[in-house]
Amino acid sequence: MISFSCARYESKLLVHQTKSCVATVVICDSEGKKIKQGSGFFIDDLGGLATSAYLIRGASKIRVYAGDTKGKFLTARVINPYLRNGISVLQLPGKWGTSVRFDFTYIPTIGDKVVAIGMRGNGQSASEGVIVGFKDFQGKKYIEFSGVVSEESTGAPLLNMEGKVIGVVDCEMNSISKSEKSSFALKFHK
């Protein structure tokens, strides 16, 4: 698990520190053809990977690529397709050394600085912003933030400036809201 030694970080440091925690998640049909691609992040050292339930919906096969897979895609299995508030948990084979920390006690406030760290193509992407609002939609609670993310960031962690996960980026709400100036992440807490 990544441990941060000081209270607050700059976005650049957060991106660097979480590089090995974030993975590419590829959704395939029954013939193994890519349907869509998103992100996920390690939640333990046993191969547990959190992502958006929206991303894995309709998947016949899920392949994951992380820096520690030595250039190979690994097949993931779904442990919990809808863990909490639209968040799913996948399982990769083997042990994994780096995971993120969660902050279930953090109460997000409008104006708080956040950063979404996902995967885009073969590299990492980051989108910094501030919390601009909150939405409840179809039983899910969302954090709206000013950073703009790509569809490939669906499933990425949204971090507070203490380096702790406070949500999971979910581009399903982006397409529903038709917002071009902000993005949404599923909240972990009530």
C-alpha cells in the first residue's frame, strides 16, 4: 500500500506516487474483440482491482494491463459486479505490491482540489480540478469536479490532495449530463 509521509501533495507528485496503482482495463466480447477500454486501480496486494460497474457492463472477457504485468495483459474475473454505488471489484491472479488508500471519512466540499489518475492508450493520464457540486442520480451519489476526463478514465481513482481515493471516475454520468466542462466520480461514502 502506498503511504504518503506528508499531509498534502501537488498533483504531479500524486501522479508519480500512484503510477503503479493504476491499470488499463479492456472489455472484450465473446470473440475476444475489444469493445471499450477504461481504467482501474489496485485496492489490495492480492490482485483486487476497483473500477466502474458501467465500464464492465456487458463484458464477456476482461483483460488488465498494469506496469507490473511485464507488458502482458492478464485476464481478470469479476468478484463483485456492483460493490457499492456503481463500483465493481475485479480479481487478477498473483500478488500485487502497490495499492491505494481510501478515505471513507473525508467529507468532500465544493472548492476542494482533486485529481483523477487513469490510463489512456499505453500511458497514464491525469486531470486536476476542484469539486464543483454533487448529484444524486438513479440511486448513485456523484462528485462533480472541474477536471475533464476521457472515456478511457472510466474506473480511475479520484484522489483528494492527501493522496486518498474519495471516488471512482464514471463517464456514464458525463454522457447523461452532456457536460463538457466537468466530470463525475462515484462517491464512496454516503
